[in-house]
Amino acid sequence: MRAVGIVLAGGNSHKMKELTHKRAVAAMPIAGSYRAIDFALSNMSNSHIQKVAVLTQYNARSLNEHLNSSKWWDFGRKQGGLYVFTPTITLDNGYWYRGTADAIYQNLDFLKRCHEPYVIITSGDAVYKMDYNKVLEYHIAKKADITVVCKDVEPGEDVSRFGTVKMDGSMRIEEFEEKPMIATSNTISTGIYILRRRQLIDLIEYCAEEERYDFVTDILIRYKNLKRIYGYKIKGYWSNISTVDAYYQTNMDFLRPEVRNDFFKGHPSIYSKVSDLPPAKYNPGASVKNSLVASGCIINGTVENSILFKKIFVGNNCVIKNSIILNDVYLGDNTYIENCIVESRDTIRANARYVGENGVKIVVEKNERYAL
Amino acid sequence: MIKKEMIAMLLAGGQGSRLGVLTAKVAKPAVAFGGKYRIIDFPLSNCINSGIDTVGVLTQYQPLRLNTHIGIGIPWDLDRNIGGVSILPPYEKSSSSEWYTGTANAIYQNINYMETFHPDYVLILSGDHIYKMDYEVMLDYHKDNHADITIAAMPVPIEDASRFGVVITDKDGSILEFQEKPSQPKSNLASMGIYIFSWPVLKKALMDLKDVPGCDFGKHVIPHCHEQGKRLFAYEYNGYWKDVGTLGSYWEANMELIDIIPEFNLYEEFWKIYSNNDIIPPQYIAEQAVIERSIIGDGAEIYGEVRNCVVGAGVTVGTGTVVRDSIIMKDVQIGNGCVIDKAIIAEGARIGDQVTLGIGGAVENRFKPQIYAYGLVTIGENTVVPDGVQVGKNTAISGVTSIEDYPGGLLEGGETLIKAGERV
């Protein structure tokens, strides 16, 4: 195999509000049956990358639970495997990961012991399908030092949470702006990078010597005139979920047939941890329109334009509209929910009413469950 | 030394010929059940839930689907360094080579496999029943009685007892007499085909009877051990247990799952049933869809009406289509504007547009009246049914059919349409 994978999954996002109180962004449930990190891991597996390191830091319990076996993404190999690296105190380091570059630096021994010539770095909080081998071929053809996967967004779209790039005719990146207040380009970096492993080790070691810790500002932006940094444009669907609105919208995108067909039916598949739940059950009184329903759900009420994740119980006379109900939620009878994201493993009491008036509302009740 | 207290031997080689076209290309244990399972998932899940991590699966008839389904046993946590699941097909030997000629003969031919684990007890199971059972409790019962053989048995209505092997016990559960499919049953306690043997007893009986043609547990091994004065006990089981041997009972058992609180509840946290889930996306229910009293598997897309159905993973039901009282297995594609009543449609079948299944009165099937009955339309796996045809009740269709196969666009009730052609 020609590349080793690194998934940066340590991040928290305050823009996700209550949703990241109990989990890292990479562990956010997506599209009914998946977690955000499944997309990066499945892409790695489908690109025949057998050795993948996941770097975690913030609130990794949920993520670690999800990654408790490497079987689901086919990483249980003698050659390779799935490695989860959380910061540890060592003889010469007592810090948390102080940035993306520092996270890699603290695990540099792993990279040094690999024999694969290339490294693919991606983030764990984006929903996309990609054959990294195509990017690698591009990287080699361009004789690039670093290849950054980029995405064109609609002109006028708010890109202030991304890095924007400008490329010349040969696709070499000339300008790179991190989180610009006023955007001068509608091409954004997706946070997916390919470079030679030796090159990465050198850059990261030099960065650490200078006490610099961020991959984007201290490597990409700092070296853009020195190193040959190229952009590769991703054509298909790509979405970063790290704000409440983006998370909501990304999930709702799966109600569109083209997105759904691409991810659910197109080759290759996205894999996830199997939860061994029975099929969804529709009892008398159930009325479901334009919605996604995951396994283990029992539905007695009305569900419209919504996404029910795994193991949702919808009580009698409930109405759920334009909402996302995360895993293992019990909705008591006569509940009305509109424009909401209901946090996982919750029990919503009967007759509750939640409506997101100005944008999406996050519902957290934290009730004990006695029913069922 | 490798040592397992109890290992299980799961008999999965039978055809299940009474399921007609459903088992034309797969063994009965591999037939789909309840939207996302296969029949063999129930005994396999029971094994791992009972703490049995060594299971030999004896295959013979059409094993391909079973082999791919079981793989190395990952879904049941039966991928073990020592033990785990092993598929045991008949094999060529230096002296003789034969198929498995009977249930006990199949076990006899795998004596070496069992010996490897130095078991104290061997659990014999069959792969064609739907139930949840803790075999460990049964083993405790076996040990408490210092039994040589314990047979799981359940009370059945006395009029049904003649279809089973019947045990007559004293009040302690000790078996006094054993009747195989008796015309005059003396008891209503029916053997479920689940046996725990103390290993030395099983080994000796198999050696003693090795030359009996078609050696069978119910017919030969149990009576033989009984004659030898071994301690035989019946373990009474009173839970849900369903033999899905006929299309009628198969259809009924599936339909029971859609009751509001089914007798056989798959939604309990305790005693999960595991299966090989190769389709994991959620199901999509479209704007114009209507779903009532049904269970639906992962990745299905429903654009039409589904009432009282068990729908498998990856199924598509087209716009304007109405499906009622039917079992639709994995990856079936149903076109637009169809009306489907009381049908069993096996995996990968493709039903065209404007197809009507299950019209008219119930006419007895002319080909196999015992099998294709109950007013059902049965469609075999990977069958293609062309646009616009109508099909009556008690019918079976298998293979790639075209409009020419339906005189006047109709397959009358009681007809059977089996084409040899494979789907291209």
C-alpha cells in the first residue's frame, strides 16, 4: 500500500452548542445510520488504505465506543490496522494537542515507523465520498509537495469558518486565507491533504522546533511560496458539519434523491458499526412522509420531512416535522416537535411541545426512562 | 489442550422442500425471515447468547448462501481464535465417500471435529426453527439429572402431536417411552429436535449405529440409547417456538411479528438476535407513501402503499403500488402501479409496472397442491415478472419470465410457472 491515513478527530466546535457536550464532532450521528467519522474511515478503506491513525482529544468516549472494533471498516489486518491516539503524558511532553500539527508531532514515532511513502490527512467531521488514490495520482502527476483537496462553493456563501484558496492556471495554490472575514475566493480547503511521509515528518519536526502547532497557518500558509502546494477539486458532495445549521442541513440533504442514492446505493458503500437492531416497525396510527427511518424504530405517530436515527420510539398522536431525532430517543404520546434536533438517549415526556422558531432548536431533557 | 465444556452441532443441510421455490436455490436455514434475518440466525444467536462459542454448521443442500451469510461468524461474535463457527460439508475420505444420509450420520461423519474440542457435552440443533432459548439452562437441567441425553420438548395440541416425535415422561421428566410421528400419540409433549448428549454416550451410539443407513436421531439414536438403558430426560420448554416448514406457517410466523406487541418480540434488549447486515443505510419513506402495520428493513425505499407487510432490506416499492399482507425479501424491486395481495417474493426478484398478484378465487394448485396453498402467490429469488401481467392465487413463479409466458397477460390461479433461465 502506498499511503497511510491520519484522521484528525480531536476537535470540539462551540458552534455545535449542546450537541458536542457529550461527544466529539467526529462522533456526531449522520443520516440515520452513520457517524461522521464513518465517511473518512470508509473512504480510507475503499481506497485500500489499510493503516489509519485517528487522533482524538476532546470528549472521545463516544468516539472510542464507536471505534471499539476495527472490523466494521475492514481495518482488522496484520498489515496495518486502526490506531486511536489520544494525547498522553510522556517523558518529554506533558501537553494536550496544541494544534493539528502538534497532534501529528506527538505521534511522529508512528509515522516514522511506517513504510508507506505517502500520508493522507483528513478530518473526521466531513461527509463525502472520495477515492484518495485519484488525488494521489494527481499529486504525483503535479510533482506537488502538498496537495490540498478543495471545493468550490456557491458565490456569496459564508466561508468564514473555512480556509479559502486561490490557484493559478496550473492549480498551484497562490493564496491561502484562514477563516477570512471577507472572502476573496469561493474555493475552500476541505482539510484533506496528501504529501510524502518524509516531507511531512520534516515539516512537522521543523514546526515543533519553532514552537508552531497548526498545520494550516504554520505549514500551508507559511510554506505556500516555498513548497509546491496544489489544489485538487472535489466534484461530488462534500459537507462539513461543524455548526448546528450545517449539521442540520447536511442531514436534511439526505432527503434529496441524488445525495441519498450516491451515499446509500452507489459503489463503494459507507460502512459503520453494526448495532443489531430489528427492522423499523409501523404500528396503526403511523404516518410517515418524506423521511428517513433507521432500524429499531417503532412509530405510532406522524413523521414528516424528518430523520429518525436508530431506535426511536414515537408515541401515539405525536407529530414530528422538519426535525432530526438522534439515536435512542423515546417520545411520549402527543409530543409535537418542529424544526428541532432532539439529543440522543433522551426521554421526552408526553404532551411536550418544542418548536424551533428562529432556526433549529436543540432539545435536551435528560429525563430518566421508566417506560419500555 | 483445547477444551470446551459444550459445543453445538447445527444441522443446516436440509432443503425444506415444502417451501417450494423459496428453497430452490438456498437451503432452508438461509431463507430470509422477519425483514432482516435468516432462519439460521435464531439458533446461532441462541448459541452465543447461551455462552456457546464453538458451533459446527453441517451443510449439504445448496450451501452457497449459507456460507456467505455465516462467513467467519463475525455477526454472532463467533470469530474466535479457538472454536468459533466452522462450516462442515460432507467430504471425501480415503475409505468411503458419502453424502450426509441422515441427521445422526452427518454428526457421525464429523466425530473428529467434535473430538478436537474434548467436549463434555454436545448440543444438537437444527437450523430451521424460530425461537429464543437459553441452552445453558437446559445444560444445568441435564447436569442436575445426571442425564445422558436431554431432549427439549414442548406441549403441542394433541391433534398436532402426530406430526412430531413424542416423548412420554414420568413426573420427574425422565423419558419412559419415545414415539416417532405416532398415529396414536400417548402424550402431547413434542420433541423440538434439540438434544444435549453427554459426549461419551453420543460417541458410543454413533459408533454402534454407524452402519445404519440414513441414521437419524429421532428414528435410531434416541431409541437405541433408550434400549441401552441410558438416562433420557425431557426438558420442557414453554416459550415461542415456530417450525416454519410450510409456506403457510412461514407466512404466519412473519405476520405475527407485525402485531403491536408480538408474542415473539425482536425489540427486547435482552437476548438479541444477530444477523449479517450488509445493507445499513436508513429506509426512505417518500412523500406519497402510506405505511400501516408493517416492519421494514434497512435501506428500503417506499413510494407506494404498504399494509400488513414484512419488507426486507434494500427493497423498492414503486409509486402507486399497493402491497398488502405480503412478505417481500431483500433487494426486491417492485415497479409502479402494482397491486400485490398475499404474496411471498424472494430475494432479488423484479416485479414490473402495473402487475397484479393474487387476484381471483383460491383454486387448488395443479402442480403441487400440498405446497402452493394458503391462497399465496410465491415468487422465487431473482425472478423477473414482466409489466402488466395478472397472477391468481396458489401460484408459483420462478425464473426470468416474459409476457409470452402469460397467456392473455394472465397466470391463472393454481398455475405454476417455473423457467430454467437465469437472469442475465
